[in-house]
Amino acid sequence: MKRFLRARDQRCRFPGCLVPAARCQVDHNQDYALGGATAIDNLACLCPGHHPLKHPDLAEEFRWSARQRPDGAVEWIDPTGSSYLDSPPRRVMFV
């Protein structure tokens, strides 16, 4: 699963971040503790800098949320409610 995610994502899935997937952590878009499945359509590679932005230990006024769409795009919602879309990179890659 980890190899597939690295090949699919290629980089951190936070909008504009170019940290390679090999240096990222695999994270549940919908929190596992809140019922999120450990499945390809609920996981994404996030770098150590962006991964903590969506964790519950961060104060709510600073916390982001993410959800994965059926096409693989990750929609990010910032603390003010603004939405940002990170589309998946092209899928042709050899790992």
C-alpha cells in the first residue's frame, strides 16, 4: 500500500508542496480514530511540515481538514473555511 501511495502521490499532497513522497508520512484523510478506513482512497502522503496541520491536538482555529475525492484529488479546508484542491500528479511513474 505504501509503495502504491508513493507512486500515486509522488510528493506531499498539500497544495504547492514539492517534498518528495519518499520523505513523507502516510496519513488518513478522515481520521482513523473517527472511523476513517485504512484504504487507498483515504490515505495520502504528507510531509512532516504539513501532516500536523490536520491533527486534533492542534487548536481548532489553526487546524486544516482534508478529504479525498473519487478522482484522487485532495480537497483541503483551511481554518477560515476556504477550500484548496490538490489534484493528483500524472500516474505514470516507476518505483
